[in-house]
Amino acid sequence: MEATNIYGHALAAHLVEQGQTVSIVNPSRIKGYAQSQLSRTKNDRADAKLIAHFCRDLKPHAWQPLPESLEVLQCMARRWQELEKMITQESNRKERFEKKPELRVEIEAHIKFLKEQKKTRKKLMRKHFKTHDDLAQQRDLLTSIPSIAEQTAMLLLAELGDISRFRCARQVAAFAGLTPRERLSGTSVRGKSRLSKLGNRHLRRVLYYPALTALRCCEPFQMLRSRLLAAGKTKMQAVGAVMHKLSRVVFGVLKSGTPFEPDLLITPQHTPEPIAS
């Protein structure tokens, strides 16, 4: 199945329950495969044959639905983020109607309603953690990391899902789209390295503000930034590197089941760091 946000998940889950093997694939992969085969025709019959050959040749990984506790948490967390985004949008709209008080009152009422909904959603998320000890334990581990508070920890767990599906920290960084993408070829092509951003945008968004906080309050992250700035990187590149490092710390804490230890975060001077745009 091609990835279509949430629209195909009900069908995928039903097929898995019936014992079928399901793979949910990024459409860009299939498009790239079609180009590699010099496919010229596009219709239902040709597409079905192409996808069958794609599965035969590349053998995409089998998809598994999230456990119910994590699926519910993810739904609640994404709704919380949507409410936060709507509050920001309405606050920006309010500034446009400074000379129209009747519209400002309407928008302010809507903002108040959204904030109440956001508080309710947070309470429900906390209640969810109280009924799932394993999630509560993971949340407590994450809050031992400087810059990660309770709400951020809950959002991270919602997007990461089952941490056991990642074999290493780099997979977590790649899942969040925080690995570097280079564009080099011989001596003529020397493109600027950037974050790939081919990953979970929700997880990437959750890591952004904790990275800024870490740069203010955590010495190892400050040392990392100083090292990158001294090497000629920009401030935003340093933030991207801290987001990458933070994703690795999150994996390490959850995988080991032990609270954060600052001494383990200090890396050798020669360790390469990812580059952000």
C-alpha cells in the first residue's frame, strides 16, 4: 500500500488481523522505481504490475500496527499539537482586526475555547499514562534529560512508538529526518550539506524547542555548539546538530532503561556532527 497519511491504516490493520503481510511504502520510492525501469505507461493495469515488481525486487518491510496504548497516545498527542497550532493561527489573525472589535471578540472567544480543549487533552494524556505503567516509566526516564519536560516526553513517546523497533540511535535520527544529506560529486559538484527531513515531521517539531532549551541549560550541548560555530557552521546548523544529538540521547535513555547521565554525552572532538540547513 502507498502511504496516504491515516487514510489507509484501517484497511492495513484489518488485513494484518486476517493474517496478511502488509507493507506501507512511501510513494516516492515507487515513483523512483518506475523511473529506474523506464516506465512510460501509467494506468491501473500498468501500475499494479509495477508495484508487484517493486515488491518482488525490493521486498519492503512488513508493517505492524502500533499497540493500542501507543495508538491512542499518538492520536491524543497529535490532537494536542493541532490545537496548539490553531491557537497560534487565531492569535495571528486577531492582530489583523485591531480596528474591528466585533471580530476580535469572536476570535478571542475561539482562542479561549481552544485553550480549554488543550488543557482537557493534556489531562486525558496524563490519565492515559496513569493507566499504563510502562509508558509512565519511559516518560520519567525522558524527563531526566535536561530540556525535556513532561509534555515533551509524552509527545516524544507518542511519535517514537515502540523503541525496540530501532536497532541503533542513527535509525531514530533518520526516522526523525535529522540525518545529513550530502550532494558531492568529484570536484565540480560541492553542494551544501543539509538535514534530509525525510522522516517524521511531528517528531522533528517536538525536538526543536527542547534543543533550544538544551543550548541554554546543558553544558555538553553548549560545548557542541561552540565546537560547530568555531568550525564555521551557522547558528541554525548548530541547532540541527543538537536536535540530532538529542534524538540519540532519547534513544539511549529509553533503550538502556537508565536515567540521563551528562558525562556520557560528552563526545570526542573528532566526532562528526550532522549539518542542518
